Amino acid sequence: MGRPRKCRICGYRFHGNEDICPECFTAREDDISCAQFGGEDHSHNLGNAQSSDSDIFQEFKEKSFIDEQRSDEANDPIPSSTYGGSQGTPPPTYAQQSYNNNRSQPARNTYSNGRPMYNNPFTSRSDKLNALRNGMPVGGQHGQFRYGPNGQQTFYPGGNKPKNTAAVTVVVVVFICIFFVPVIMGIVSSIGNSMGSKSKSKTTTRSKINVEISTPDFSMPDVSIPDMSDFDARQASGTVEGRYKVYLKFIKKFVPFSKSDAGKLFTDEQWASIRDGDVSECRLVTFDLSLVDLGNTGCSFVPEKSYMACGKLNGESICNSFLIDYRANDNGSVSCTCLIPADCKRTTAFIALKMGDGKTEEMCEVIVRDINYDVVKDSYGLEQLDQVLGSLSSDDTAADASSKDKKKTA
């Protein structure tokens, strides 16, 4: 049966004639007897016990496993990539410390406040206290340790405390400003003076140039102002597309009056212009009719057949008021007058038109709103009405005043 090729404990693969696993120190076979080794490999001549339980091989006595590890680390130390050169000597390895501890030698404190202490001669407390009292520096190979007032060590690379470079920089900048600013200002002023003298010399040598300035004409141009007498912002209009457009302009309504008070001031025919309704109180309305023939139809007004439909706010009809008077003006418009109820809230004008053939007649509807009216509050609309109804209203006012005085006296 051959020798095992793997360690039964950790699985290490043995090489050559290895009898002990270098990883876990387990024997390759179950039993290792002295008969397996020759006199060159081990000896019983060193005064040790000859029993198999205490047999010590000479190779393990002369060179232990820790010695082999120390030898390997000495040849290629693990922290070689981070120490050496300007960084100083690397600290002792774990194997070195363990080896020193096994020999009952106290390990030297190689760190202070997280920094390596390079060649620090003060290792005891008494040495540190003496150095603190005397202000002695603790020197090293690559720098110095100095003790502060609180006993804390501070390491300065190169052996000297760094200087305050900020203060030196400020002093240098101030010196430069004091020395160079006047020089720069002098150079700038000299350049400006030279340029000014050149410009003056150039202007003096130029010949005078006569420039003729033409004065613009600020006279008012001829402006034709249109005739605004026919314009009315409160006008109402009705349109039949492509044929004609009817305007009601300067629409006025006057102070209302009682039909009984003005009974003799209007003829029966005029009172009959209020049709299809019973009206006890009414008022005069005047307006101008204007016609625009859009399709060259030759249409014209038929005033005697035109009227205003009067109604209440809820749409209920009150009456139809035909024109009691109409007169043609020089500008082609027609001035019209009619009587409408005093409580009329909705008014629609129906204007009769005759076409160019003289036979065809049409009605153009024009809605007249309250905003289209110009309300006159100091007249009844006719001079005769103002005289008669004005005197009646003054008498009524005097009678009311006398009745009030009698009541007060009583």
C-alpha cells in the first residue's frame, strides 16, 4: 500500500519524501517510527530520552518552524511595499514579535499616537519626564519628536518645526505691491500723456471743414379732418348681408308725462299712432334714420309704415308706436319722432324699406337697448310741452309746498 498523497487533516498535497504536513504538523502516516529514518536524519546521542513518545529529531531542534518563517520574512518582508527608503525602517513583523515574546524579551514600543517612533532613545517614563523638564528634543533618524505642554509627542519630519509660510507669503505680497504699483502707475500715466499729445497735434493740424446744415421743414402738412357730425357712439343698427344696412343714431328719450295732461297738445291722429295697447303715461322719443345701400339695390325708407315695438322687461308686449313726425335731412337721413309708453323696457324698431323696383317692400329689424338712449332729464321733447307741462309741474310743486306749510302750522 502506497503512502498517502494528501494530509488527512487539512488536505495538503505532500511533495517528495515529506513525512509531516507543513500546514498543520500532522504525520503523513498513522505511525512514524525510528526505523523509517536513518542515522543521518535523526540521532539519539544528544542525551534525550530514547522512548518513542519523547523522540525529538535533530532537524526540528536545530531549525524550528518559527525560525523558517523569520528567515522567509527577512528575505522578503511583507510591508516592503509601504516602508523603506524615505519612509524609514519597517516595523518588526508579527513573527519577530512572537519570537521575541517566546524568549521572554519585552517588545519595544515602536508606535506613539499612531506614528512610528524611529530611533527614539527615550523609552522609560523617567527619560520622558527629564526631556519634558529640560526641553530636550527627542531626535530620530528621519525627524524629531518634541513634547508639548500636555506631554503629547509631536513628530516633525526633517527635524525642524515647519515655519509659518502664510505670514511669509503676506510679507512678500505687500513688498511687491509697495515696490511695483508706483512703477506701473508711472508707466501708465506716461503712455496716456504721450497718446494725448499725439491726438492734440493731430487735431491742430487739421484744416477747418465748412459743413452746411439744412434745417428741416416743420410746417404742418395739410390734414383733412373728417366730418364727425354724423357719428354717434350710441347708435343701433340692423343689417341684411350684401344688400343694405340701417342705422338709428342720436336716439333720445325725454321726461315722461301723463296722457291726460297733454291730451289737447296732440291731435287724435297723433294719439292714434299708439296702437295695440292702452297707455296712460308716455314719453317722446326722437332718432335719425340712415341707410347704406350695400348691394346697389336702390332701396329707400317708407316712414309711414315704420314703427317701434314696445314691451316689458319680461318680454310682454305693450303696444306698437308708429311715427308721428318724420323729416328728411340734407345728408340723406330722416329725423323721426314717436310716442312710447313711459314704462317701456324693451324696444325694437321695424323700419320699412322699398326696393328699387318701387313695388317690393321689406322690414329691417333694429334692436334698441337702454345703452343706446340718451336720456334728457330737463325737457319733455317739445317747446309747447315744456311750457304747458312745465307750468303745471310748478303749480303742483307750489300746492304741495303750501299744503306742507298748513300742516306744520296746524
